Amino acid sequence: MRTNTHNHVTRHLLAGTLALTLCVPMAACANGTQASSTSTADTQTTTTTTASSPTAEVADVTSVSYLGPAGTYTEEAAKLFFGSNDELFAQKTVDDAIALVEDGTATYAVIPQENTLGGPVTDYIDALLASKDARVVGEVVLPIRQTLMGLPGTDLSKVKTVHSHKQGLAQSADWLDKNLPNAERVEAQSTAAAAQEVAEGGDATSVAIAAPGAADLYHLEVLQENVSQSEANKTRFYVISKQANAREGYDHAVFVASIAADELPGLLAKACQDGTELVCVHDRPEGSALGTYRYVIELSRKDGFTNAELKRLEDTGQLEYRGRYSCVEG
């Protein structure tokens, strides 16, 4: 069993235009514990247990889909949460990963949600919202060390294109502006896909920004470490399933609300009572009228969410429950 501890978020006041995303930094995850097999790697990440947040309801061996190919940060997050004795299915897109959960091929999917530097990954939030069956059962916060890599012998002065996921490019923009200002930035489906493209392309004027492990996996040379140049660079991932966690005590919960922007302050005021606090709000277009949005609303409780508290929140008539969970931080 792996256990991890980190700080609770403090409640943020809602201010300014409510069409903008409001969120606390990724490091502000709640304390939590997760179940997994006890491999050597698992033992190295063990810290302490938080009594208020129960062990995630995950079998020792299960099937997990994730944004691939092999070597992505999402794969790293999946291994951190589930351990090493699981069947992992790398998928080309987040939509594909979620579809495997919906059709029963995989029990869980791990999908990126937000980065401290690049912000929310709106495409992936949309994919979650589009799935009526998806329930959030866990969260992983992972430090990101974006690494520049290329074919062995690559000369940085001759680089013409830089490949990465759009988040990788955004997180590394300052370094690229200073060091490769004339290189074209090419979006890939994932950071690992970018590394694979460079490796298979055989072009020494093309480089990739990806996780450090992708260099070994695709036989590329590390040209520069940590090009995001920020110790605060972290990404959080949702672990989703068709079956929500049933136990009481998880210290995070997520809801969806489809309302006009001017209704949001009142809804949050009703939700954030008696120890329930706001973690963050993401907004996405609802599609029927200007000023109406689908909000992903994350809440926390130091003492955990009881069934009675969930009922109180659902009784607002505006909140659609999408799961309660705890968080693991790498």
C-alpha cells in the first residue's frame, strides 16, 4: 500500500469575471492515501497516512488506460497511483482512454487535467464532461521536468523544429524564446509521441520536449534538462472509473454545474458551508447561450465528505456529483 501526504487547500474568494478559470496551485492537494501493490518502487514513495482520508477502492491488479505512447507523464502518474502490477493500455488520445472505461475494456483511465504553468487542459476537461459515466476516484500531482532531446549528435544551432504536446511547448516557452527563437513549434498528441516522432523521423534538425525517461525509451540524446525552468511546474491528473468511491471520508469531491455566470457566486456560497471549502472552478461553454457555462467545481473538507454532506450539496439542485477522492503527490 502506498500512502502520501500534502497540504490542504485554503478557501479562495471568487472575484472578477466568472467566465475565467479560478484555481489554486496544483501543489495544494488534500492529504490522501491510495492502494497499490507493494513493489520496491512503491516503498520508495511511501510517506505517512492521513486518518481522515480512506484508502482508495482499487484492486491490487487492474486495467488502466492512459494517454500514450509509453513514456508520457500520464504513464508515470498511472504507475505512481496503481503500482507496477497492472495492465496498462496506452491510447492515442484522452477520448480513446475514456472510451475504454466506458466500454468496460479498462476499469480506470488516467487523464491530465491542469498544469501550474500551462493552466487547465481544456480539451481533456471537455472529454471528461462529455462522458456521462465518468467518476473521479483519485488524483495524482506530478512534478514535471521537461527535457529537450534529439538524435545523437544534434547541433542546437541548427534546430529548425521543436515537437511537444501543447502543454510542453507552453511550459517551455521562455526557454525556447531565449535559446531557439527561430525554431518552429510543432504540437504532438503527447510529449512521448513527440519524442517518438523525432526518433523515427531521423532528422537532426528536429528536437522534442518530453519526460526525461522518453530519451532512454526512444534512444535520444538529452540536449538540455528542465527547460521549463520552474520548480513549481506540476501537473495533476484525474483517475476516473465508471464506479465512484463509496466509502465516506475522502477529502476531495468534484461536481458539475450548468448555470449562468451570475448564478455561480450564490451556488458557491451555498456549497461552501460547515467546513466545505472551494478548491477550484473551471468553466467551459455550455453551448446554449452566451454567459452560460458548464462549471467543474472541486471542493474539499478537512474531515472528509460524508454521505450526508454529499446529499446536502446535491440538494442545491444545481450540483451534479462526479466523485469523491484523495490525492497522491509524486
